[in-house]
Amino acid sequence: MDNQLTVASQVDEVRGICTIKLSGPLLLSNLFEFQARLCEEKSRGLVIDLSGVPYIDSAGIGVLVNGMVSCKNHDCTLVLSGVADRVMTVLRITRVDTLFHFADSKADAEALAANAS
């Protein structure tokens, strides 16, 4: 099983939105690059595209929650997009799903992040 996580980001300077696309499982063993990228981000809106994330562990959930708290502290809107059923189930079981905005597509997530900012 490949536990590598790929982190790619794209910034829309005009709208003030950063999109971070993750590919691979979000686990304690591979989340440090993503965590560092979240800490650096200063955009008004942040979209985390999880469409390529098949599963997540508790450390991965912690990074998402910390990212949400950081965004709230900096008047930023964080939106999770493309969340797989398996990942959404884990977010619901741990009851952190109520903390996030969700969108089915990247375009919907960017619109939500731009309008909520």
C-alpha cells in the first residue's frame, strides 16, 4: 500500500483563494508537508481538495481542525471539497464534520470560499 501524500497548491491572487490539492492518504506518517503549507497560507479563502484522499487517520483530522481554527483566527474561510465517503464517515464519527464547510466540486468550493470571505 502506498502511503505517500502529494500536496499541490494553486493561488488565485485576484479572488484571494488558495486551493490545496491532496493526493494519497492523510496520515501521521506523511502529513508534515501539508501541515507546513497550511501554516504558511494567508489567503482570505482556502479550499482543501480531498478528492484524492482515500482515507484519513486521527492525526490527519487534527491537522484539518487546526487549519480550521487558524483560518477562523485570521478571518479566512476554509472549505473542504470532494470528500470521499470513507473520509466523510470518519469526520462524522469523530463529530468534526460540523466544523467545516463542504462542497462537492472545486468550483463550488472556490465560490463558497470567495463569497464567505
